[in-house]
Amino acid sequence: MKPLDPRLMRWARATRVFLITTILAGVITTAAIIVQAMLLATVITQVFQDHASLEQIWPQVMWLAGVVVVRALLAYVVEWSAFHSSARAKSQLRMAVLDHVVALGPEYLDSRRSGELAQLTGRGIDALDSYFARYLPQLVLAVMVPVAIIAVVITEDLLAAVIIALTIPLIPIFMILVGLYTRRQVDRQWRTLGILSGHFLDVVAGLPTLKAFGRARAQAQTLRDIGDRYRRTTMGVLRVSFLSALVLELLATLSVAIVAVSIGLRLVNGTLDLYTGLFVLILAPEAYLPLRMVGAQFHASADGIAAAEQLLDILDTPVPAHDALTEIPAKDAPFSVTLSAVSVVYPDRPVPALADVTFRAAPGRVTALAGHSGAGKSTALRVILGFVAPEPGTVRLQGAAGDDWTPATATRDSWLEQIGWLPQDPVMLAGSVADNILLGRPSAGIADVRIAARRAGLDPETLSQIVGEGGSGVSAGQRRRIGLARVLLRDAPVVLLDEPSAALDEETESLVVQAVAGLRDKGRTVVVVAHRRALLDMADEVIHLAAPDPDDLTAPAEQSVSLPGLGR
């Protein structure tokens, strides 16, 4: 990332105010450094050369104390502003990333490791504290202070000004060389941490299964190996940071020594007065100090810079834009769903997930999608949801008045407002069962929640049961019934159910079938992915999908004609 990436100021607006504050503080600090050097040189010269008493130098001493207080206050103001601006900037950047990822949709999330994304938006953004509080203020001083000092010194001692001007560029050159090497180390560290986070998240999520099959110990060893690799990478970055700091300190020390030797020789020869020599000698280290501190703070903020670069790349990922997006009317009117010659090809799959699929799901009817695993049934639901854009083909919501909309012509919120969706693995949040059902319609009352729970085959007495993060504490069948109750409470015109009766016993399955039949009787458009006979028997139409033959990529996926359901 650039030292100050314009994208960061665009997405984290608090950075602008902080940068203005830092620049103003930098100007005042630069002036204070020069005034402090003048006062010190004056006091020392008067005492050692003119033998001035304390009363004679007292005004200069008071002014010197005032300058020191001003510098201390400026450091406090910059520090305070940095941490407050950092907190606001991190919050703005985190919300911008989360909003952008939501706008990119589930397909983008499927292409990234969830653990890596959580690491970036969590610890990665938190690592920006050093960037804002330490690196940016020093970066401003590194630009202002050397230029101002050289401009002042050149009026007092041309030779010292030339030496400073020739030696100062050595520090940025070595900073760049060390930074290029360090960047590779830091990037490797973040990749390792991303792999570790994603793997750790997957292991924790699948720990019960691993334990059941006796594979938990092997995964524990894998985690230890990855942790050791991350530790070695981190120590490598720290080693380079310490060595680079030594290089910068050595350069600055040698440069100041050259200035000091030239001043000492001329003082001995009498070609330079004491005040000028002291003034230049006091200012010389101040010219190199900001550059040395930039190098040190760059390494301290390297983690934050590496994370920010990846976050800004996510924010630069374009969201599909459409012109003249319209709002779909309120979800009371019935809608039919029509897929016309829909084909979907995922980048990482050699065969199409769907190929030339056409069907129409009408209000008051249950349309079942059947077929073997990999035939594209869940993909068809994602197309209806607008999460996957077919190429080619279209999906339409058509109203009774003949109006129709596609995901490209309707706003995403109004499109999704018409749809109730039960995925294969419903999302569960920490809270009670009732809280999870209320996600379908937060404004609903507890009486409506009880009715939806009963229709989904849940005992209303379990509504107060606590659900852990990710659904821990409830079985897979309970999660499906909670998800179904959520969809029933939502009561949308179009209902998409992805294997709602999976992992259920026959008695509970019959309740699910009754709930689906109730949706049909209310005039809802129901599209259900089904393998089990009970749902297929009650469907009005059954669409059979078949996976394309990988040996014949030119042939479309087999699709049967819509058949009458066996139960109605």
C-alpha cells in the first residue's frame, strides 16, 4: 500500500480530519524545534562565552520552557487525535467492508475463506492503530522537518546544509530496500495467518464429526504445525525490523558525526562562531530523527498496512450496477416465477451447474425440483434469489397485472422482500429459538411465532430454549424446523425450500408436508427441492434435473418436461 493511500481517505472519512490535524501540528512542531534550537544555542553561548548570570538568561530559559511545554502538548494532541480518529476510521472501514461484502452477495463469500475474512475485519483492522497513531504523524514530520531545517541551516552554515542535504536521502533509500524485503515477509505472515484462521474455524465447526471418527488428534497436530510456521514467520519479520532499525540508526549517527566533525574543525580554526555551531549541531539530529522514526513505525504498523491493502482491494471489487432499478410493490400480491433457458457455469467447475433450464412456478402450486446431487437444484434456487446471474437466460417475477421484474431491473431489497428462503443449513444466531424464528419478521408478535413454530413441527414450549452461536445445542433436524418456522412467519409471496424434510422422522416430515400444503392453499408460489417421496407426492409439478455429462461438455443438461404431481 502507498504511505497514504487515497482509497483509505475515501472509505474512512475520519482519516481526513486526522490528516489535517496532523499537518497543522507538524507545522507548529517544526517551528517549535527551530525556536528551541535557537534558544538553547543562545543560552549556552551567553553562559559559556559571555559569562551571563541566571537573571540575564532567565527570559530565554522561560521561553525555552514554554517551547518544551508546547511540544509536549502537541504530542499529546496528536496522540489523542490519532487514537480517536483511528477508532472512528476503523469503524467506518469495517462497516464499509461488511456492507460491500453483503452487496457483492453470497457467491463472493463462497469464493473466500470465512476465517480469512473474519481475520481481516477483526484483528487486521485493529492493527491499524499503529498506522494512525504512530506512522502517519511521523510521515508528516518526515516531510516537513528536514526541509524546514535545511532551509534554516543554509542561512547559517552552507557546508552543514550541504552535508545534511546529501546524507538525508540515504535513509529513505535504505528504508525502501529494507521495506521491499519486509513486505514479502509480512505478506507471507498474513497468508499464513489467513490459512491458520480458516483451518481453525473449519476444525472447530467440524470437531464433533472429527471426534466421532477419531480424527481430532491428527487435526490438533496440524494446527500445531501451522502455529509453529506462523511463529517462525513472525519472528522473521521481527528480526528484519530490528536489523533495519540498526541500519537507520547507524546511518543517522554517521551523518550527524560528519556534521559535528566539520563544525568542530571550523570552531578550532576560528572560521565559525560558537552560536552558529551550536545552533546547527542541535538542529542536525532533529533533521534525521523523523526519518528514523518513520522507518521504525513502518515496521510497527506493517500488519495494519498489509491488512488494509487487502481490505481496500475488497472494496475495489466492483458490484454489478444496473440502471433504472425499480421497487417491486408490497408483498401481498401473488407472483409467478419463470426461468427461461437458464444456464450457470461456475469458474471452478468444468461442467455447467445448470444448462438451458426452463420452467414456470405459478401461485397456489408447489413446484418440486428433483434429481441427483450435483444436478443444479440448489443453484436454481440461487438464481431465483438473484445470488447467481445466469449466462445466458433470465429469471422473472411476474405479477397478476402482467408486470414482471428481473434481478437486473429491481432493487435487491425489494426483490428479496418477495421471497422466503429455507437453505439446506439455516443460519442460527446466539439467542433463543424464538429469537431465531423472529429473524423472518422481527415485527411479529409472540402469538405469530408460536403458530409458525407449531406449523413447522416445533413444540412451542421450546421457544425459550437457548441456541448457541452457529446452531450449537440443537440438532440438524431442529435447525431445519426453526428455519422453516422462520419462513412461515415471513409469509412471502414466493417460498423457496431446499430439502425441508431432510434429517426428519416420518411424523415430523408429515407436519412439514402439511405446512407446505398450507402455503399452497394460501396462494403462495412454492418451489421446493425434494428427494423424499412425501414431498414429491404432494407437488403439483415435478421438474427433473440431471447433471451434465462431463465427457460431453457441449450437450445441455437433461431436463424432463414438467410432470403432474402424484398427490394432487
